[in-house]
Amino acid sequence: MQKRPRLALIAGVCGVMALHSSAAPLFSPTFIDSFVWNRANPLHGGFSGLEISDDGLGFTTISDRATWVAGQITRDAQGRIAGITATDPAPLHDQNGPLKGFRADTEGLAVAQGHTFISFEGRGMARLMVFTALDQPGTDLPRPPDFATFRQNASLEALAIDANGTLYTLPESPRGTGPLPVYRFQNGSWDHALTLPRDAGFDPVGADFGPDGRFYLLERGFHGIMGFSSRVRSFALGPQGFADARTDMQSAPGTHDNLEGLAVWRDARGDIRLTMISDDNFFWPQRTELVEYRALP
């Protein structure tokens, strides 16, 4: 969750509301559609992590208040989202019960090989947890010392897992001005030999590996009264690190809400599709929005 001073947030989300009806994506040849997902449940909202099934119909999402939701997407003949049915938000647990306080700022989501991994922000609580089932208690993964140095509301929002089961995460806004450090967890230990190029206008908030093997990074910009902008860059990952950077989508400020979760999958046409979900901050002028683009061929 990107926490802003209330006056700035009001200005920003009012800008989002004002611009949504007329703004078009800045880089839009691959824009598919946007679907606003409303529910009466007071726990509905704050969504920050997203996973989509291979057929684009099943999904799991988490909020930044340590709840999870699973559901099904109905699509029309063109493959656009027509409706959503879902479970009620349910709490995530550790061995001591429901996650609370500084242990409850859940952000990134990755699912593979029968396990669900979640990354966290929170004061002194930047970490990853693993769950064999989301309705069962999870356990903390080992924490590298660097995680203790991350700023409270600018740490582990983006999380992805590759085909070999290796986890990749990075802080939203690391200290300093150099490249973005990428932390990798494999064979029970961490390394941070990888980096990504940083852009001062955007912060990383979501990630996923696509079925093409590329690493997709969702980034967000905040523009005050103009609202939020979003961008997805993708990279090939080889023995020398990340390369072949490509911008697959970029939206103008106010086009979409506060997109934080990203899932990448292949649709029936064979195209790589980017599905994103917004964190409405549980704040009435904002909205829960699912947005879809096609990645560049």
C-alpha cells in the first residue's frame, strides 16, 4: 500500500475520478478493458497481490490487511471480463492466529508447486511467508539482514516465482539512487546479485513471470491531483542478469486507479495478457479495478 498524506490522497483520487472518463492510456495499442469490481462487504478492497489461472478464469487476490479472496471470472466472447464471483475475504494466519498489526501488511503474491508465497511491508516486518493453503497457518521464510533496513511503507510489494521455484522480490523504494536491488531466494538461502534499472518517476509494486519466461514488473507513479500512472516493463533473465528491457504498457496519470497486483498469462488467442488489480486504500473516492492489456508481441 502506498500511504499518502490525506489531503494529497484526496487530491490524487479526485483527479483519478475526474480523468477516468476521458483519459486514454499513454501507450495504448494493447489496451483491452477495465472492469470495476464492487461488493458490499466492508473487507472488500485494498487488493495488492494477484494470481490468475492459466485459462484466465480462476484467481486469488490478497489485500494489504492480511485477507485473501479466491474466485472465478466470467468473460464475454471477446475475452473481456464480464463478471466476478468470489469468496468472502478471509484472514491469513500464522501459528499464533490471524495476522495483526505490523505483521499484517500483505503485499505481493506468488503461487507455484502447491505453495503460496506472500511478501510483507510493515515496521521492521519486511519478510516472506509461505502457505500450503491460505486457510491454514503460514510460516516465515528466513530474512536477510537487508530487509531490516527497508523503509516501513516502501519495501516488499513486488513478488514473483519462476518455473524452477526461485522467488524474486524487491523493495518499492529503496534508499539511494542506484539500480533497484532484486533479492532472490533459492535452495533455502538469499542472494542479491541481480538489479533492475530504476526510473525516478515510477516505483515497483508488482511482478510476475509470464508463460514466455520473461520477468514482468508493474510500476506506479503518483502525480498528486492528477492521480496515478502505471507501467509494465518486461525483461529477459539470463546468466548475466536481466536484459532486453521492454515497455509493454504505460498509462497516463488518472487513466486507472492505484494498480498494485499483476498476473501474466496466455489467452485463447495466444497473446500474453497482463491482468492488474488496484488497491483502493479502503477510501471511498477510489475503486477496485481489474485492468487488462496485451503484452507486446
